[in-house]
Amino acid sequence: MGRHLFLSVIIAVLGILICSCSPPPQFRLNSEGRDPATISPAQREAISSLLTDFFGTPDQPTVPRGVTLSLDDITKAAGPVGRDLRKVERGLYRKYCAACHGITGDGAGPFALFFDPYPRDFRKGVFKYTSTVLGAKPTTEDLEKILRNGMPGTGMPSYKLLPDRDIRRLVEYVKYLSMRGETELYLLRLVLDENELLPLNKQSVLEDGVLAVAESWQLPQSDPDAWVVKPRPPILTTDGLKAAVERGRELYRDRRAKCATCHGPEGRGDGEQWDLYDDWNTPKKGVTEQQTRDLARRFTLPIQRLRPRNFHQGIFHGGDAPEDIYLRIYLGIKGTPMPAAGPAPGVPGVLTPDEIWDLTFYVLSLAGKLPQEITKNPSDGASP
Amino acid sequence: MKAPDSSINVQKTFSLPVTNWTCRLVWTLWGVALVLMALGHTVTTYGAGMVIPDWPTTYGHLPFLLPPKEWFEHWDIFLAYSHRLVAIISGLLSLVVAAAFWRTRQNLHKWLATAAVFLVCLQVALGGLRVLTGDLLLVTIHACTGPVYFGLVTVLAVIAGSHRKRPSLDEPSPVKTRKRASVVSIFVASLAYLQLVLIAQLRHVSPQLIPTAPLVIVWAQVIIWGILGAVILGICLFLPGSCRAALGRMGLWLISGLYMVNVLLGILAWIVNFNLPPRFAHGVLTVEYTVVQAGAAQAVLTTAFVLVTSLLFATSLVLVVSNWLRE
């Protein structure tokens, strides 16, 4: 009996050891929308080896020369979950984010199908809720805010219990994944669409791809006055707010704003434009249903339709403070059909900042979240 | 030839020379195993399984020798180290219980206690190897074996304690009824265990896994709830009274109660982890809720859900063994 027991233990331990040889996680090649069979092994190798040269691996990330990302923060956010012998925590991204956003940041983690909308795919470098003008990357503060507050009504949790240091590290890693993803898209265009001769010139990829992407991330930080919108709510009494809501009601139906087209005449999200898709799902939509079904095979996640917000539910993914709603109307929601109504550098807006405030108060009144009065201005920044 | 009277056999099975001290010991082991399992689930909830990089030492210290300051310095280290300590206590207690039962004449108790020792050793080995190799598969097996150990200890505690309070066996149920009760209890135990296996897959999901797999697991979980609910309802409404008696009134109440708590906690655990499912998120049931990562609600509800599922499995396992003993 004792001998059998001993043998069983040995067999069990051996079995476990054999099974324990799974390889470390790898970044996945972005073949979204493409037939993987059309990418040759040489092209695959050319893209992945350059990306590894510049950005390293999920366990050992590197930062390309000339890119202003903190390697120390990225290293602590990357890799397997745990602490080292000095008790320094590592693997924050895998602990908190990877199950939904995936190791590559492709928004196709194992839990992705639990959510509507899907977790963000960082690889396009597009983030929905920002304080920056159209086409600009989010600021560090924008990403930190999303992490701290989460997104009400979605699976994106609030990380408000995490220390600031960990939030900073996660934001740095998200930026890293996004820069890597955009560089990958650049390489895919170069190799697959423009049939660039292999091997690629590493220096030119660094200058035209990696550093160009890094610079676009740097712009809002280096010149916030030009790229970042700072909301300054008007100081209003209760009567003043009522008047603003009335003006907002008119604007809501106004031809310039076109809010009712998608959000419906009463703001219930039941407008005539209902077949809406964001930038991540638009490529999955074919002209016919059969085309859409055929396209589906080329994407990890099935197509997902956008639903314009029903204001009466009072749920705003980007935050429900007056400043948040103002930014949504002023800047739009990036990567979605929600347009920017405010002015941007070189582009006149369809609404003035005052009109946007009126519309903001009307939307808040529909959600039952209108403040009694606005007595002080929370922002010291200049009005855009 | 006269058939042997089954009631006499049953009487013999239950009239064990198990001392009160052994009984207290085995219930103490049950309490420690419960704490061990609760700590293990909490470790998973907080993602703290890999915070101590070395094993069997802890940051270079032997078990029980880690300075208290280091023990209490970080919440995740506190959880992982406490889990290790309680595992050692549980292992030692299992050995003592097995030794106590090996002194008696009861084969079933002896082998159950020996199996408990084997399982706790396997658990320790799995936990240690997981730390050393970092492999997710090991911790998934660890999470699947844990409830089996707990179930075994529960069965041992219940049958060891049953010598004090003998069940009413004057009128044994007919063979057919007992068999039916056996089948039902085995079915419930299997479903409860399958549920635990599925939960273990979800809680230790590989970030490389394709998104369809977890969705299938969740739907399988929902189907199990449906089947379990139908079985329990069927027992309560349609099974003959004699069959219900064969299952044990107390056991039935416990299983029904634990099942309802299990479903409730499962739904709440989903909401505090993933928010409302998309179908509800755009419907009338929409609520303004933001998931708070590692918040009290998430930690307590998620851990409680897995713990109650383990209790449901252990209770149904007790029913299986009780029926088997009666047969």
C-alpha cells in the first residue's frame, strides 16, 4: 500500500512538472482585418523582430532610444504578477488589466466578450475620453483619471484604492503598449500594403515610425494651451441654470448640434441614426450581411454596435460632472461617431463654449443630475 | 436463508469507538481547513498568490520565523504568508487525526484520514511548485484539489461525530429509495464540484486565452445552476417522503439554502467584478454602478461565492457518504 502511495505521488509530481513547461506570454501580431494566410513568415519575422528590438517582450520590455517613457515604471508594470525579493511589486498590468485588455493591449483579453463596449484596443492610439482636441493623444492626467474613476456602467473598474505610484506605472505601460501598437500598424502598412523590400532599415523605422508616434504622444504634454481644453463652468444661480437648460433644450434640437439625430428627440438614445459603429468595429461591417459574416473571420471579436447614450439613465462612461459632459460635447468621443462641437486649432466649432455649457446643463437636467447652482469655478485654466 | 439485517450493519458502522477527543480533533481540523480555504480564496481574489517569491522559505525565513513586521507590512504578503502557515497547521493536524484514526478499528475513517493527509501534502506541493515555476496550470489544479480536501475533512468530521448522535435507523428505507437518494446526492455533488472546477478556470485565467473560452465557462456555470435548481426543486416537490428522509432532512435544508446563497452570491460577484451583463446594461435594469477594483465588496462577495460553493460541495459529499454508509 505504502509503495503504491509513494508511486502515485511521484507520478503526480512528474505529471505536474511536465505540464508546467508552458512558454511565457508573447505579444500577438496585429492581423485584424487581414487574412493571416496572406502574411508570409518572412514578413511576420521582419515585423516582430523589429518590434522586439524596439519594445522588447511582455516579460522584458524595453524603451526605444529617444522615446520619453519611464523604463523603470514600465518594467514594474510588466512581467508576471508578484514581488521580487526586495518586496517590490511587479506585473501590475497582468494583475489588473490583461484579463480584459489582453497581453498585447488589443482589447481582446479572455474576458473581452463579457463587455459592451469591448475593452479598449490600445494599438490604434485612440482613447475615447480625453481633454485633448480632435486627433491628439490623451494626456497622462486623462488616462490617470479613467483609471481612478473607472467607467460607470461598464466593466472598466475604478482603481482608486491603488497607490498613485501604481496608477502612474499602469498609465506608462498603457502608453507603451499604445506606442508599440501604432508602430506595429506602421510596419504592417510598410510591409504588407506598400510591399517595402525586406529587411527593413531599422534607423528609418525608428525615425519615421517609432519617434513619430512618440512625438504625437508628447505634443499635448509639451504645449497644453494649444491641445488641451480646460472647462471653466459659468457661475450661475438657480434661475440662471434654469435659463441655461432652456437654451440647451433649443440647441439640442438645433440643426447645428444634431444631437437628436442619434440621441433621439427626448434624449433616450433612440434617434433615427441607430446603425452606428466605432472605429474598432467599422472595419468589421460589410455592405451586405454576408459580407459582414465573411469579414468576421478576420477579427478576434465579433462586430458590436454602438448605442447612443440614453441621458435619462444618468450613466455617463466618461464621468457625470458638468466638466466631463462639457468635454464630451466640446471634443466629441474619439473613435466614435460622436462629433466634436467645439473649436479646435484651425477648425471653427459648430457651437461656442457658452452654447456647449447650455447644452451640458440640459443633458444633466435630463439625467436628473443638474446642480442647484454653480458658485465657483473649479478650474483655473483659461477658457478655450 | 434469512437475509442479513441491514439495520444491524448500519448500527455497527455508526457505533464507533471514536473517542470524544478524536471527535474534537477532527472538528478542529475542519475549522482549520475552512480557514485555510477561505484564506486561499482570498489570496486568489487579491491576486496575491505570487507575492512571496521563494518556497518553502518566505523571504529567506523558515515557516513561523518571518518577523511580524514583515508579515504585516503588506496586505498581500500577510494573506499569502498566513495561507502558508495555516496550511502547515492543517497538514500537521491532518497527520494527528490520521494517527488517531489508525488506532481505531474503523477502516473507512482510517482511509479517509489518510487520503486527507495525502491531499494536503499534494496541495502543499502544488502551491510550492506554482511559486517556483509560476505556472498557472498548477494553481488551477491547486484550486480544484482544495475543495476535495475540505470535502473529505467535512465527511470525516460528520461521520466521526455521528457516534454521539445516532441517526434514527429503526425503520431503514427500502433499497430502491436508498439507491434513488444515492444517485441524487452523487449527482448534486458532481455538479457542485464541476462548478468549482469552472470557477477555478475563470479565477486563474491565462491572459493569452481566446475570449470565447471564458464565455463558454460562464454559460456552463449558468446551466449548472439551472440543473441544480431543478434537481433540488424536484427533490423537494416530487421525491417521495421516504426518499427525502433517506437523504436526511437536515442535509436537504442545508443543500437548498447553500444553493440559493450560492446563486445570489454568484450574481453579486459577477456584478462587483464585471458590472451588469451587456444585455441588462442597455435595458431597463440599468444601474449606475462603477466596479471598484480590490474593493471590500469585490473581495468579500467573490471570496464568499467560492467558499459557499465549496460548502455546497462538501455538504453534498456528506450526503453521498451517509447514503453509502446506510446502504
